[in-house]
Amino acid sequence: MGDAGIIAEFFVYPGPGRAGQLRDLLAGIADDTIKGHLAAFVEQIDQMPLAGWEELATRTLDLSPAVVPYVGHRAWGENYHRGRFMAELAHLATERGIDRGGELPNHVMVILRLIDTGPVGVEEFSTVVPQAIAGMTDELAAHDPGNSYVHVLHAADRVVRLELGALT
């Protein structure tokens, strides 16, 4: 599993023993900047009870208007382009055997898993994904700078830019 696949695991809903699993995954991160962001996240969630982490995950990734974790929604809202994009991603995820974890195919976790499996030949992917994740990162950092998920989004932003050639 590459950096994108590892970061995807940080978007999985918290559960017992999950913080330890994430800590173990840090050893597999190749990029030091990404590793630093994810280590900061793990350090912060280690300081809270599981119920607090669950509340944070729900508040941030499910209920926050600042962090809508759906790339297509951030790019197009509710229109035809988003539907086409999601259909292409769903097909590709199925073809590659990617576990969507009950999420829509344009969820950032699924996007990262797709990137981890190789080139994603979906129209507009390499422009829409970096813009959407950068927007999520910027908005959460502006609205809730102390939120632990800011670190995860910074890591996702960096890996997407590295993998899609938007950052050298």
C-alpha cells in the first residue's frame, strides 16, 4: 500500500484499536511531510477517548458544511457532471476491487484508494481532485484550525498533488 492508500485509512470511521492501527501504518509512509501530518493526527487522537474521536469524525466528515468529503459535490454541486464523474469512479472502483466502505465513489477515501491502485483515466480527475481536496483543507483550517482532521487533509492534499503531478 502506497502513501495514498495509507492516507485513505485515516478517513475510515474510528473504532476500538483503530488509533494503534493508524500508528502502525505511519511506518509505511514514504514522504516525510505526509508522515509528519499523519503523526500529528495520531498524537492528537491518542489524547482523546474513543467517543471523543467518533464525535470529531462525525462532526468533521459527516456534518460539517466546511468539509464535504465528496470531490464531485465540491466541483459541481448537484448536476450532471457530478453524476457522470461518480458513475465513472464507481465503475473503476469495482473493476479494481476497491472497498468503498459504504461511501459514494467520489468520497475522498475512495479517491485515495483509486490513486493508490494506479493511473485514474477519468476525465477531469487530475484537475478536479487536487482543487477539491485543497478546498476541503483550506476551509477546515480556516473554520476549525484546531481540528485534528486538518492534518489528515494536509496529508491528502500533498499526496494528491504529488501523485497527479501538481506538486514537484
